[in-house]
Amino acid sequence: MAIVNVSDESFKSEVESTGTVLVDFWAPWCGPCKMIAPVLEELDKEVSNLKIAKVNVDDNPESASRFGVMSIPTLIVFKDGQPVDKIVGFQSKDALKNVVTRHQ
């Protein structure tokens, strides 16, 4: 699956649906966010049945505040539309893989 960019307007249709979705709350000026981007690309290739969505918090503050995102990168795992796990800060691919496979 390709990684999708999600806005406040498209959040409900892209994320709050069935299946497992990993949402990356990020900003262009955030160093750790830039570091995690290639990790998410690899994760996207390796984990089947996982959708990865990116939310730019500068452009989409509503979604970020709705889920209590205080620092970035924050990654939230959604299962069938409900947030089930939250990871704050840079993580290795293996750490992210462990979290998402727990919820599949």
C-alpha cells in the first residue's frame, strides 16, 4: 500500500474505517519526523494489511488536537477506527513493527 497524506477533512474517511492504520503526526521542520519517514517507507513494504497515513500538524491542527498530540513525531495506531496505541518520538522499524503487528 502507498502511504497517504491525510487532512483534517479526509481523516475520518481515510483513518476511521476498518483495518489497521498507522497515523504519523509530523511537520516539515521536525528533525525526528524526517528521520522516521524512511522507516515508515520500509514498514509499508514489509507489513501487509497496514495502511500508513501522514498528517501534517501545521496544516491540520484539528486532527492533532483531537488525539492529544503534544509533541511530534507522534504515531497512533487505529484499529477499526479506534485509537489503540500511541508512540511518541523516533522509533526503530522493529519497534514500530512490534506495535502494529500486535493490533492486526
